[in-house]
Amino acid sequence: MSKRMVGGHDGNDPILNVNLPNDFGQDIDVTGHLIGEEMYFDDGTGMLTMEKLYRDEDGKLAYGIISAIGHARERRAYRVEEREESCIVTNGSLSLEFSYDQLFELLAVAMESEKESTGSQVSEQVRRRLAANE
């Protein structure tokens, strides 16, 4: 698997007007700073995945992910509003509020289900990110 990471907000990054395409709800428009970007290619499946994370002028996060194999692609976009005890996640058609404990529990369930499935690309990415934060 090949991987490329760039990004990070240093105060000098330009403010961007971006439209994050979403095949599963409304596209998400964001005006803010690009704070993270990653692209990786899975040699086993042939899937190319690109992710971008923005923080808008109100402090909310916007996340876009595009995965493609050949001519088939899937585009998803989410807005995340962080609160003191919880966060609200919107995918353009549905909004859900989660406590941070619930989010960690969902993450654990997702990692376990990925471990049991044949495709472990997402699980590998999450494990690497968690390991980097330890």
C-alpha cells in the first residue's frame, strides 16, 4: 500500500472555498483551512482513496473522502461540530449526535468488523492513526 500525507494548519494557509461531493446526501460547502490531506493506494484491491479535512471559520470540521477502483467511485462528505460532551456528525442528509464515549465504542466495533472481513484497508488506516496518537 502506498501512502502520501500532507497538510497541517500553520496560520499561513489560505482560506479556501470548497465543495465536497457526496453521493449519499447533499454536497457540503466549506469555507476554511485545509488541515489534513491523505492519499493512499491499496495494491491488493487497486483502490485509490483520497481524504481531505477542513476547519471552517466557525471551527466546525468538514471531511471528504473519495474512493475509486477503475471507473467506479464513491464520494462521501461529513460535517462535524465538536461540543464539550458530544459532537454532531452530518452527512448531508442525516445528522447524529454522539457522546465521545459512544464514538470510541463505534470505532471499536468498526475495527472489529473490519478485522473479520476480507478487506482490512480501513482497519489498517485507523490502527496507524491510533498508534501515531499514543
